[in-house]
Amino acid sequence: MVFIGSGEPAEGAAAVERMLRDTVILYEDGTPRTHHVVSNLAVEVDEESGVATARSCVTVFQALPELPLQVIAAGRYEDRFERRGGRWGFVERRVRIRLVGEVRGHLRG
């Protein structure tokens, strides 16, 4: 799995986990207090080659004691999947954030 966002690509589960741990703020409940809504999903599957792609919109909401519920980011996900051993799995996710709101309570730095 490769995760491509605004920084260097993170390849492999451990690298993706490290990247998220280094950039996303977690609260006492162990979550970033966000909700990601994915919509307008379009999937294209090539059964013969065992490859699929998906495009979708993402809207990220956050609520904190000092921050009322609001949209903090919006953009697109571009995903790629492969079938291996008869099972489909994520190969790549590109995150293209187009709109950014108040992210001080979500991202470090």
C-alpha cells in the first residue's frame, strides 16, 4: 500500500502508520475527533487484469470542546486496487485536498 498526500509518499503499512502518527493529533479518546465522509464514488473494474480504480470526494468534519462541528478539509481520493490470490486489496491512495479550513486541532505543526 502506498499513501500519497501532500508530503513524501508513504509505502507499506508501517510507513503509513508512522506518517499518520507524526502528523495527526490524537485526543484522550484515542481518536483525532474527525469524521471523513466519502461520496460520489466511481469505481472501474478490469476483471481480466485484476485491477480496479476508484475516485471519490472526501469531506472531513471535526468537533472539539473549543471548536464547534465544522468542515476542516475537502478534496478527492484516487484509489487503486489489485486482486491477489483471489482477494482485492488497496494498492495506492492519492489524497488531493482542495479546500482547507481550521486544521490546527487536527494536524501537527
